[in-house]
Amino acid sequence: MANQAMSSRRMIAPAEALQSLSATLLAVERLAIMGFMFLLAGLILLNVVTRYSGRPIYWVDESAIYSVVWLTFIGASAMTRLRLDFAVSMLTERLSERGQKTAKVIATGMVVVFGLSLAAMCWLWMDPVGIARAGFDARAFAGETFNFLYTERTQTLNWPTWMLYLILPIFALSMTIHGLANLVEDLGLVPPAALKGFVLSDVDGVN
């Protein structure tokens, strides 16, 4: 009995740590979402005022576009933890209770697999080892690998594009963490955590 209790505790402790990490990440994402929403509203308002006054600011449009991109990916990550991603329930609602739980575990596992796959793709694409080996010389790296990621810049802001593309590995990592937190809950290793800062209601057709 004592050995079983110790084994059970060894499984629960990492699951609780994963839940805590996901909760912290979700709190940061909540602040980031609010920040980007205020930023986007401010940029749109600035664009309207400057255009109406006949003195448009040329970099506002591009800033708004990248704000929407970051807001979308951060929001999608948060929705993963909140289980607000869309689900088709035509098949699962006809399964037994055990079958529904199994299908839910499989669906959550696929989210984790997708996050890990996206993270691997970002690693190959951004090649941090390769750019470090080139002494962080973007031109030398591009000449050796024909990967021009670190030499490209945005059209109006003139920012390095790799800085803006960082949202992809961030999204992959955060979605994987949230997916694992959901998975340990679906497996019954820990009870579902109370997610603070979000007002949720029961909605049909979501996971």
C-alpha cells in the first residue's frame, strides 16, 4: 500500500507542476491579450485620425497587421487551455461515457503532437544552432544555408522579420504546455484546475 501511494504521488507531483506552469502561462497570456487589444485599438484610432487630417503615418498599417498576428496566436494558445477550441460532437455524443473520455484524450493528445511538431519545424526553420555557429552573422548564415530569415526586414517598420516570427515557436511551446495540462486532467491524474481571470460558460461544440 505504501509503495502504491508513493508511486501515485510520483505521478501526481509532475502533473500538478504542469498545471501550475500552465496557469502561470495563461495569466501572462491574459495580460498580453489585453495589451495587444489596447495596442490594436490605439493603432486603428491613430490611423483614422491621421488619415482624416491628411497626414497618414505610413507604418501604422503594418504595425496593426503584426499586432493582429500576435494577438491571434496568443489567443489561440489561451483558448487551448480554456478548451474553447471547436469540436465536432456528431460522433462522440453517440459513444458511451467511457468512449467519450477516450475520444477526448485522443483529441487532446493530437493537440500536443501538433504543438511538438510545430516546435520541431520552427527549430529547423530558425536553426538557432546554425546562426550561432555562424557567429550570429546573418549574411554568412544565409550564404551557407540559403536561409534568408535573419537578413529580411519588414517593409515600413524596418524591423528584423525573425523577431516577429518568434510568435510561432512561442505559440508552439505554449500550446504544448496547455495541451499537456489538459491531457493530465483528461487522464484523471489531477482534478481540473480552476482557471482564474476568465469567465466561461457551457458552450456546445467546443472541446
